Amino acid sequence: MVSETNNNFYTGFFKSDYLTEKDKYLFSKTPPKYKFNVIGAGMIGQEHIKVTMLEGRAKINGIFDLNENSIENTCHFFRQEYPGNELKVYDTLESACQDSEVDGLIICTPNYTHVDIVKEAVKSGKHILLEKPMATTLKDTWEIKEIAKDYDSIFQIGLQYRHKPIYTEAIHEMLERNSAGNIKNISIVEHRVPFLDKVNQWNKFSEYSGGTLVEKCCHYFDLLNLFAQSRPEKVYATGSMDVNFTDFYYKGTKSNIIDNAMVTVNYENGIKAQFQLCMFAPMFYEELTICGDGGRLKAYEKEDFLPINGDRTYLEVLSGENGTAKTAVPCYPTVIQGSGHSGATYYEHKYFIDNIEGNYKATATVEEGFWSIVVGEAADRSIKNGEVINVSNMLEQDIYSKLLE
């Protein structure tokens, strides 16, 4: 028996224009069950459109954005990629959220707008997929966490890196198979090109992005938290703005985001973790190393833009005399791997719909999204004042004490 999602999967690989609809079985397209609206029609919005249409159980009904160029560009992209499908353009955020024909909302606007958009979106009661980071400040992130706490529909955070092939396999090996025994320390490295261009260049300014360690690195802090299976206790970091955008101004304001950092996190259960960032490297490279009392896991993903054949991903598990060693090249089918973030966005959507249908899949919760930003904010403060940040004290000062006022 061929599943509905497989039907749509096959159409991504093979041409079937020579067949009439009555002769299609493997190549038939199952009508989508759900309709989603995308709030924020920029680059990430288009990626969400692409994977929604590829996955097939939902379709994109419409978009809302305040930028006319983004609307025009996305409408052109939609017409080119999905002929025969119409994309509705909403005049207001409220109308996009409240459309009774729509089942879910995908929020991918600039970070600083998230809290206000969420306040409007939850009035609809629809399923929500909120792009990372949840917000730019601890206060706003906490507010979203509280709003979502008793929300009746699915409320998922877009920390999709946990669905990349290397991390999916690492989670399986470390947290399910216990391949390295009890985890003791974790290391993640990211080397990459600078931040890409955005509408109004909002990602070059901490006021709008939350800063590099919140905006970009919340992905990795989510992974550190996930592997540690504990809450962060102390955070120490160094970092600076050394190469990128040092002379960049936009509308008279100078860019102020860091481009490199080293972060150390101590967890309440004794696990120690570190994260290294360099955003002026001529490639995309991520590396994960986990050491336990029974072995070690190492995995990487790379894109170096060179015409040299080689594996883009790699994973090894070395257990010594404790068990079987393993090397692998984790990947997804080509059509999925190329759909966005090494296929992670596709599976983020797949599991979003699975959860809507009551078929539970582990995805990033609002609680986990909150703690990813806690680590990023603590690291940013440590860089600014040169001190070790006690996470409990930071939360007491910024959130808990204010709740009692």
C-alpha cells in the first residue's frame, strides 16, 4: 500500500504529464486536508511555502506582509512554482489570522514583531508554527510562553535544526540507544558566511534581532539543552564584532551584532557544554561532538562551495570495548534534502501536521524555545560584562521578581 505522503513524494521525482488523471496511482496527488496562511513573506516565508506544498497534506492559502516588494516577490514565486494555485493576499494581520477557511498559521516575520503577532494569532485558536527565535528579549519570550501554556491547538517553535540528518541520528544514538553511555560533555561548532540580507536589514541590529546569539545560535543552544536533558545553571562567554559589518550603516545607524563567540554552559545535572561561532568563514560547517562514559559521537555537515566530490555529512560513534562502532553518511532523499535547511524544515512541517492529526511527534515546544533563548541571552550578557552568568539569578531579576510587582 502506498501512503498519501508517498504519493506526493513520488511526484517530486518523476514527470507524469504523459498520463491522464485516471491512469495515475503512484503519481496521483492527494488533495490537501489543511490550509495554512504565512505571516511574513520573505525568504524564510518562501521556504515554508515550499515545504508545505512539497509535503502535500496542506497547502498555502495566503500571505500577509507589510512590505509590498515581499508580497510581489512571493506572489511571483508562487505563480511560477505552483501554476493553477491561487495565493490570497490579506490586507490586515487580523484578517489573515481569522480566516475561517484556514487551519494553521506560520509566523516568520522579523524577530522583534513576534510577540505582538502571537497575541493576535492566538485569538484565532488555529494551529501555530512560530519561527525561531520566539522573541528578542526574556520578557517577551516569557510572555509568549505564558500565552501558549494553555493553548488548545498545536503551538510549535521553528527550531528545526534538531531535524537535520546529523542531529536526528545523533539524538537517536545518544538519547535512545545510549551509544556513548552517560553524556558528560557536548561541543558544537558553527563556521559560516555572514548574515544574509533581509528587508530593512533588521538582522544587522541587536535591537531588532535579539543579537547574534539569540537570533542565530538559539538553534544550537536548543540542541545543547536537548542533549543535556537539563536546564542551564551557569553561562560564560566571550565574543566580539571583528570582521562583518564593522563599517555598515543603515539609515544612519551602525550595525552592532557580534560575528564570533565562544560559549560555555554548565548544566544542573553536571553536564558541561561549549559552543564556538565564526561568521566570517568561507563555508557552512557544523560539527557536533558528544563524549560519554561509554564512548564518543562526532558528526558534521558542510557546504564548502568547491567542485570536489565528497560527503556533505558524516557521523561516527566509537564505543571501544563497550559496543559496536559505527560510521554513516546521514541524509534524506534529494528532493527533501534540497527543500530547506538540509531537509529539516520539511520534517518540521511533516511533524507539525502529524501532531495536528494526533499522531504525536517530538518537535520544539514553547518551553524548549524559551530555554534556548535563556542560554543565548545569558551568553550575550556574559560577553558584555565579562562575568559568569548565574541563570537562576538572571531569571529572578528579569522575570520572576517583576511578576510579583
